[in-house]
Amino acid sequence: MYRDSPIAAEAAAIKIVLDVTRLVREGKLTREQAEQLTSLATRDLGVVAINILMSFGAIAVAAGILALNPTFATATAIGLAPVLVGLAVSFGAGERWRVLGMAGTIVGALLLSGGVIGVLDGGFAALVFAAVLLLVLAVTIRSSFLMALVPLAAAGALGASTGYFHATYMLIVREPAITIVFFALLALVAHFVGSRVAPAYQGLAVVAARMSLVLANLGF
């Protein structure tokens, strides 16, 4: 069941979990009220299930596109479409379709940022663009997953990379001192911002701060 949240100026909704069986047994709800609440919950559950199925469908389509091994320019062009559609669904189709909108935006963001990085041969400008793109979309749709990728893209811009050969994984930090200072400062900025933004965005700031601290430790 959804009700308006008292939190400032955001038309956010909160979900309330009720044990209707226990409430009926304790006499706090009538059977008619319990049936009404159950029917509303069932309707919402159906919408969530549809959202999840369509989200998996969007991810499957993206995986199919990647399996065709498109050029980076094609991946960039294709990635723009799900970003725009996902944003349109998130803000134009109501709260119930938010899961689908987020999934489409995330898939498109990964394709778009990856395509741009490939087109520009993984240069500094490409990684900065990817970090800014992921940051803007993470804040726009409030995605912790995209926010966690922002420090990783920034680390790539500073020369960090990963590698693999013959069951061996590698982490390369080319500028450890700069990496430590930069991500320590980024963690402080994220913590400072998180303490001054609306509750809906505090979680994003926490994710950014924690990922920054992880990367600072890897610099050490």
C-alpha cells in the first residue's frame, strides 16, 4: 500500500508491510478491510512481476546485441535509445513502472558509455565522459549500481586498469599517490554532500564514498 511521504517536496511513496492475518486476529482490521488490502497488494505484485520480466527482456536484448559483436559506434548509437526510453518510462509512466525504466536506462548507459570508450580508444576524455554520464544518470534515476561505477570510470581516467591471463587476475594502478589523494577527497566530498541532500539521494552518496575508499585502499 502506498501513501504520500511527509519528506519535503518529493512526491515519493513508501511501502508499508502489514500482516493482515495477525491484524484481523487481533481485531485491528475487519475481514473486509483485510481482503481489500490483500487485493491491492496482489495488484501491485503483478505490476512488479511484469516490471521484472520486462527488465530481464531488456537485458536479454542488450546481451543479444553484444553477442553480434557490433562496432563501438553502433553500440554507442544503440545505447542512446534505451537511455532515452528508460528515462521516459521512469518519469512519464508513473511509479509502478520505475523498475522497467531503471533497467532500460542502466542497460543503455552501459552500452553508451562502453561504446564511447571504445570509439575513443579508452582515452582520458572517453573515461571522463563515461564517469560524468554515469553520475548524471545515477542521480537522475537514483541507481546505486550506476553510482558504484562512477569511481571505477574515474579510476580508469587516472590510469587504473585490470587484466587477466592464465588464471591470474591483475589490478594495475599507475598513479598510486594521485589515486589515494583523489579518491580520499572524493570520499570526503561524497560524505559531505550526503549529509546535506534529501534522504532519497543519501544512499547514492554513501555508495560513492564507499567505492572511493575501496579504490583509495587499492592505491595503497
